[in-house]
Amino acid sequence: MIEMLNILVTHATLDGLTGAAVMATGAATLDIPVNIFLSHDAVYAVKKDQLDKMLEVNTNFPEVKEAYMKKGMSGEMMPWYKLLADAKELGDIKITACGLAVDIFGIKEDEFADFVDEVGGVADFLGNAEPEDLTVTF
């Protein structure tokens, strides 16, 4: 079994953030620690005032986008940010916002959703990764 799941989220898309939240939840249920690093506009998406914004779905298939939008708008699909918050209650999940992106966007730490643990650099994320760990990107 893997020692840790590292998740790199570089884009604020509904499918990417939902995928990361689902992967984190699954790992948490298996008692696998999770290290999530948010970069680029994914950092902006975890601001408290941005959580309820409708995000784009990154797909080449209109049917997939339509299904995501329909489920999201109807409330049949739990929002990605609630999945992440719930996952943190299930297990050992650390969420880090990229310091460079925070500086670029001028975000203050108190503007982040409560589930964001810290602001850090890429070196912090890479320094936590070991050869036996699994790393996925969204």
C-alpha cells in the first residue's frame, strides 16, 4: 500500500477540484495521509468568497459538461469544497496554497476557506513526496 497520496491541483475547474476531493476522500477512508498542493487559479478558487462560484468543466465532450452542470445545479452532486472539508474530518489531509500564487493574486491568509491549512512553496510539496508515494495531478 502507498504511504501517502500527493495531489497537485493546478486549475480551478469543477472536474479537477471534484476529482481531487474524491481522491482525497477515498484515501482518507483507507487511512492514507493526503498532501494537497493548490497552485495557479486553484488557489483563487479556495477563497471564501469564491467557493460558490460556478466553475468550468474541462472536457471535449459537451455531454459530460452538461451532466456535471445538471448534477451540480440540482444539488445531486456535493460541491467539491464540501467534499474536501468532509474528507479532512475523515483523515489526515493537509491542504497547502502555493505561496507564489497567493502573492500574485494578493490573497490574505484569512481569505481562505477554513479547510486550507497553510501557504507554502513548491519545495514544501516536493519535499514531502517519497518514492513509495503516489502523486496525481488535476
